[in-house]
Amino acid sequence: MEEPEFAATPAEPELSAVVVPLLKGVLYREGEAAPWNALLSLQARVRDYVAVLGLDLVLDEAEGYAFLRSRPESPNESGKPLPRLVARRPLAFPVSLMLALLRKKLAEFDAGGGDTRLILSRDEVVELIRVFLPESSNEARLMDQIDNHLNKIVELGFVRRLKPAAGQDSMFEVRRILKAFVDAQWLAEFDNRLAGYQARLAGGRDDE
């Protein structure tokens, strides 16, 4: 069964050119210059419009991205919470783990200065996460699982797959929007859960 689509089109064409892309996903300065520039000039009107839908505009001019986020749930005049326009979907633990590890890698990368684009090879991503996953005698199956998790993160828009050169390993750019979803507090809480997970994993290995 396909998920239902929700669309809302503003009355003014120039506003539509900004709000419609935002309703579909993240708007990036890079590669989307026209709607990005329109957003910068119309952001007050965009904020007012999406507020009617129970959404907030998150705009980071320095990092070059914008997206819509659901407001904290609050009851309407009837006392019932407003329906969510942007669905909230729980992520599988390995996907959350990979996001946290990539976020840490991004923080380390930023601390080092230099380039603003964090680009990793598939092998580098694999090495980040495989140490935290249960050991497997089937290496091919493990690689398939990691690729599936990585593909999910690409689908979510946190990582962009780059076109590799001839004979080069698959390359991925970690999008800076990840900083807006995985903040320092989230990482701290995740570290606590990760410590417990590692303890259970180590205990399982000792029992073998």
C-alpha cells in the first residue's frame, strides 16, 4: 500500500515555487539557486504560510539548506492534537548508529578546518560501523546489510552518492543538514545507549 500524499499549494505562484519544493523535501542552496534565492526574499511569508499547516521553516543560510519541521504537538480549538503533515518514522538501530557515527565524523572534520565537504568512500563508511555490529562469518551478507543501511541514509537525504571515477570505490558526501537532526544532546543520549549495546555485544562474544 502506498503512503498517502498530502499537498498544499499557495495561491501566489512565486510563493508556490518555494513552498512546494519544501513540502517535498530539503531545499539546498547548491544546485537549486532560483528557489533558494526566492526563499531568502520571501522567508517571512513562507513562515506565515507553513505555520497554518502546523510547520516551522528551518533555514540555515550559512550551511545552505532549508526544510520544514512539524511544530510540537498542541491541541486545536476542539482540544484534539492537530494531524501531522510531516510523518514521523522511527529508524532501525543500525541506521541510527550510522547516522550518529557520520555526525561524529562530521564534527571531527569541521574541527580540523579546511574543506567544507566531508567525502567518504564506501570502505571508510563500512569501517566506521562494522566494529559495532555483531560478528558474522558471512562477509558478503554483512556488506549487503551495511549497503542497505547506507542506501536508507541516502534516501533520507543525509548522504549524497557521488559519481566515482573509473576504477574508484563508491564515494559519498555527508550532507551538512545532518547537523540539524543529530545535535550534541542527541549524540550524548545515543552514546549512553551505544555503551549498553557494546556491553551486550561484548558479553555475547565472551559466551562463544
